[in-house]
Amino acid sequence: MVRRLNLPDNASVATPGQDGRLHAPSAERNAGPITDLLRDVAPPRGRALEIASGTGQHIVSFARALPGLTWQPSEIDPARMASINAWAASAALPNLMPAQHLDATTPDWHSVQSGQTLIVVINLLHLISDTETRTLLHEASVALVPGGRLVVYGPFLRDGETTSEGDARFHASLRATDPAIGYKDDFDVVDHLQGNGLSMVEVVEMPANNIAMIAERR
Ligand SMILES: C[S@@+](CC[C@H](N)C(=O)[O-])C[C@H]1O[C@@H](n2cnc3c(N)ncnc32)[C@H](O)[C@@H]1O
């Protein structure tokens, strides 16, 4: 895939902090609600892969809250990988692995990431194209063990429409940057999940107009 470097300023905000740790205000805000969700829907034991771990703030919270899972962060961006490792070093959790490089839109990545009990992808689909989204969802579904779960979180179109002025502006700014990217339609994503051998478990409304989709490999 093309790594998009010219996204709008608010697409992926992170500022440098102590010891190489980047801080994303949005990750700080939604880490609590997403961690609470995972406490409810994640399998208790096994291997958990996070795609596009960003600064690493989320996965530290997840690994602390769900110690029965071994958490593997991954990223496309080397600067973010360094931040993930800095957050992991400061947390010193035995179930949190060093970051791995992963372009989640590359065909066949499941062959090096197979056997996952849980895969989590937060705030990425609106930054990639439809084709890349289909590749990502396919690869994630085949990387799961039977009974394994995929959690997809982010902003989505609801039946083709944005649901607030802020979402409409953000979606339009993404499209202006690259007509191939922008919010994905919730029904399309559910169709892709089901078409890849996953059953929908639930769709949860999250703060700030986001949705979490939870699907399980049959
Ligand atoms: C909006 S940030 C979200 C980060 C984190 N998940 C969060 O919610 O705080 C998007 C992240 O996706 C990463 N990313 C972009 N394209 C990617 C790809 N093809 N594969 C994996 N990660 C990607 C970026 O480097 C960035 O860290």
C-alpha cells in the first residue's frame, strides 16, 4: 500500500513526551471505553494482535487489563514502533511483546501472523481505501483461530451517511486529500466480515460517534 503522509492534521495527532513516548489525545480519551469493551468481548486467553497500534497507549492499557492474553503490537510507521516500545518499556508488562512492522493492507500477511485469538484494529479503516480495507479484513479473518474474535473500531458511515457535522467535515477532508480514502459504510464492513467466514457478535455504539464491530471466526 501507499503509506499516506499527507493526511489532514487531525487524522493522526501525536505529540512527543518523555522517553520516546508519543501521546495522542484521542488515544488517551478512548483507551478507557475500548479497554472496558475488550474486558467484555475478548477471549480470556491466547494471542492478541493489534493492527496499527499508533503511539502504543492503547495496547499498554489492554495488556494490563487482560493479562491472560499475550499482546503483539504492530505498526507500519517506524517512529510509532519506537513509541510503542517506549510505552511498553515504561509499563514493563510480561504479556506485552515488542512492536512488529506490519503493513496491514499487504496481501498474505496472515501467513506470518496466524493463530491469533483476538485481533484489534482501531481508527485505521477511514485512512485506507476500499480495496485495502477488503485485504485487511480478509487477512485478519484468516489469521484468527476458529472461535477467535476481530474487533474493528472507528468512525463509519451509517447506511451511507455521516452522523454529525464533525464527522461530515472529517470525512470530506480525508476525501479531499485522497478520493480513495474516507469513512467506510458500516453495512459494507459487516458484509465483508461475514463474507470472510466471520459471524457478527455485536455492534456497539462507542463515545464520539464511533462504532465497535465484534466478529467471530466460525
Ligand atoms: C489514526 S492512527 C490510529 C492509531 C491507534 N490505533 C489509535 O487509535 O490511537 C492510524 C495509525 O495507522 C497506522 N497505519 C497507517 N497505515 C497503515 C497500514 N497500512 N498498516 C498498519 N498501520 C497503518 C499509522 O501509522 C497510524 O499509527
